[in-house]
Amino acid sequence: MTRNLGQLSRGKVFALTAVAWLWGMQAMAVDGLTTLQSSYGPTDTMNKLEAGVKAKGMVVFARIDHAEGATEAGLSLRPTELLIFGNAKGGTPLMQAVQTIGIDLPLKALVWQDASGTTWLSYNNPAWLTKRHELGNEAEATVNAMAAALGAVARSATTSP
């Protein structure tokens, strides 16, 4: 729980630790970024994430393997894959309210492996995106549904049964 905690107060760090303990996993949130430790390796985590996204009726627009791109450029990078996905029924109303949120939509999730071999899944919290783009209360139901679906898929992809 010390990775990238930036400007968080000790109280917030304690609260995040308590939430992570209650969830039975490590989690951290920095500037709207939610990061969960995975019980699986990078490939299995990404495969589970992609399957979960599709099972929720969302469209997968792209799966980008940053490590492969690095290799093609003659560089090395630990496993790092990005999934871009979404659902027009969820994202369009947000863009109708404030079009700039389109820079953050569709949703994205990053599966990555740190130097110690631990696999993580990171994504932008939809509630943070609404704050960033100053969406009003009219978006609350859509954002709550989006956050619940994303959280469920992320937990399923990272947590062993």
C-alpha cells in the first residue's frame, strides 16, 4: 500500500487499507485511479477482464499489448496490456451532458506486472471522471451503474473464487 500514494493523508491511507482488507485484496486509489492486486498472472487477469466485460454486454474496442510494442521497438517492458471497452448506452448520455468526457471514454483498464512479479489491474473510477468533467447530479445514476459494473468485472478478473 505504499505505491504511488502521492498526496494522500494518513487518514485516507488508513481508510483505503481498511477497505482493501475488507475486500480481501490490496487496492489503492490515486487521483481517481483504482488499482487492484490480482491473484492471477497478467495474461489470465486480462483474459478474465475481457470475458467479464463482454459478459456485461460491453463492447471491446481494442486490446493493446504495450510490452509487445516495446519489444518491436527494441525495448523491454514488463507485461502491460490495455483494454478499451464500453457501451454507448452508458457513455453517450455522459457525453451529451459534457462532451469533454469523451476524452476519457470509452473506459480503459490496464493490467500490468510490477518489478516483483505482482500483477495489478488499474482503471479510472467513473465517479472521478464525472468530477473531472464537472458533470452534475443528472449523471449520477448512469455513473453509479457504470462504476458498479466496472468494479464487479475488475474484482472478478483479479480475485480467485
